[in-house]
Amino acid sequence: MAHDVDHLGPLPAFLTPGDGVVPIVTPMGDKMWLVRDYALGRLVLADQRFSRAEAVKPHAPRFNDSQPAADAVMSMDGADHARLRRIVSGSFTTRRVAALTADVERLADECLDALAAAGPGADLIAGLATPLPLSVLCSLLGVPPEDGGIFRDWVEVLFDLSASTPREKSRRRLELVDYMGELMAKKRRGDDEDLLTGLIAAHDQGTLSQGELLTLGLSLLMAGYETTVGQIGLSVLALLTDPVVLADLRARPEMLDAVVDDLLRLTPSTPLSFPRVALEPVELGPVTVQAGEAVVVSLLHGNRDTTTWERPESLFPQGHGVPHLTFGHGVHRCVGAPLARLQLRIVLQRLLARFPDLRVATGPDAVVWKEGLSIRGLARLRIEW
């Protein structure tokens, strides 16, 4: 049933095959430890001796220039992190996300209608993978649909590691903060029931500071957009280039959830964790990480660890019982994981049902990878049916 598939695209040298814990020099010129082992990666992600808050301090080793703000939920430890996470986690429970199914299906069908009208061939990234997550997030948080395009342009600059300058990133960050402040001011005068309105209520009750309110709203938009765009494109590409699993899935639709889970494992859009700084000496296999040294986990390597999975480079739709690292692990595990899964499942379900003969187009420009981004993804995926 398994069929080898390996579409990793352009990766930096330190993400080439290998295992263990190795020293690297980051794109910013700083030294870090890279963990390429599944078990040790889980340890780093969950162990309180490795601090996210220390990793965002001014003089900490930096991985790139697209790291989150110090008052972002993913940059906090302990009680502060737990406080912010409690505020948003209720909106992303399995039950609450399941209630969004009809809306996500409707938005996906609208994208597929447009693809069909443009067909019999189209770019999946422009026609589905990009507009769907943006529409879903705007609906969930309460961002007006007409502002979606502006927001998309801002975020793409912030995640771009090569084409935009630090000055340009700084300008876009300020524009985003100004926009979010104006949007929240409008919401105070309304009676909406979206997630941003809930954050405003938490601020008014004294649970969130003004800075945390703005940063949390921006973090939810940014973290859920580019990663999901990338994940949809990567997953569709992997599935369409695995004819055995694709045929099995068409014959047995009940396999869909297992296929979705292993696509997330095999080709994650987020290749690396956020860095963490050791608060004390910690042994990681043969290496001792000293206090003050930074560690980053390769989720890509961890998900393909040969000591954890048999033939990890292959897609195993039957599942394996071991949780992958794509959404992280421990207290910082991605709060939006249920929403990402829902979107990916609906995309695959509706896409395959709508286009029974779906395939990747031929030609050298059918698959074009994004480069210079902190998130893996495709700039173009031309499909035919």
C-alpha cells in the first residue's frame, strides 16, 4: 500500500538527512543546537528547562528575523503562557471547530466552483490553498472579508526571509498593529460574537493587557494563515504523486482521517520549532546543552525518524499510533491544530469528489516552490482534471 514519496523542495543545508543533535550556524549568524531526533525533540518541546521567553530576549541567539513578539503567546513560559492560552483555547476545541464544518465546506466549494469555471486546469495555490485559509480565519476572528487581501500582502512580507528588508518588515508590522487597533476599536462599538470580540472582553476584564490584546489577535491571524496555505499545497502534491494511496483513498473514503494525519507527518509546512534557550545544563543524547545556549527542533527530521517509523519516507495511510511533531508537543502545541486538520480534510474530500481525474499538470512550471520563507510551501501547483 505504501508508495515512496519525497517532495521536500528547497531546504537549507542543515535540514539535509541526518540524525542526532548537531551544532548549526543560523541564517542570522548565531550558533544553536539542531535536534533531529524524535524522542529528543519531544523532550525539548515539553521540558521546562528550555525556555521560549529567554529565546526572544534581545541578546538571545536568533534563528531568523521573523520571530514572534515577546508578548506573543508562543513566546511566553509558565503562568503568563497559560493565561493567554486559556483565553483562546476554548475557540479551538474539537467541538467548537467541528461546528465550523459547514462554513468551511461552503467556502471550499466556492473556491472549487471558481476552479471548475476556469478549468479544465488551474493553479491550486491561487485558486484554493490561499483563499480558503484566509477566508476561514477572517470569518473566525471577525476580520471583514474586504480586508483579506491587504492582510495577505502584509503577512507574506513578514514571513519572507529573503525578498523583504528589515525596514520593510518593520513598516508592515507597524501597519498591521495600526490596522488591528482600528479594527478592535470598531468592534467595541458593535455586538459581534467572533474571536476578536472575545479577546476584547478579556482585556476589559483585566485578563489581557492592551499590548497582549493586539499581539494575540495578530498572532492568531498570522500563525494560522501561511502554515495552512503551505500545508494544503504540500499535502495535495504528496497525495497526487502517490497513485497507490490515492487509489486506495478513492476506493475507501473512510481512510481520509488517517491519510490527513500522515500527510501532516510526512510533509509539514513548518519544518522547525521556535528556538528555546536552556535555563541550566541539559543532556540531549551525547550532547550537553549549556545554560544560555539555544536549541531548535527539526520537526521535519523528527517526523521521519527511522527509529520511530518503519519506512518513514513513505505515506502510510493506515496510521502508526505515534503522534507526529508537526503541531509541536507539550504546552506550546499548536492551539489551532483542529482547525488546520478540518480544512485539510475538507479540501481533500471535496477536491477528489469534485474532480475524479485530478492530477498534477505536466510541464516544468507545474510545481514551483516558494523560496526564502520560514514556512515551506508552493508558489504554484497546476492541476488538471
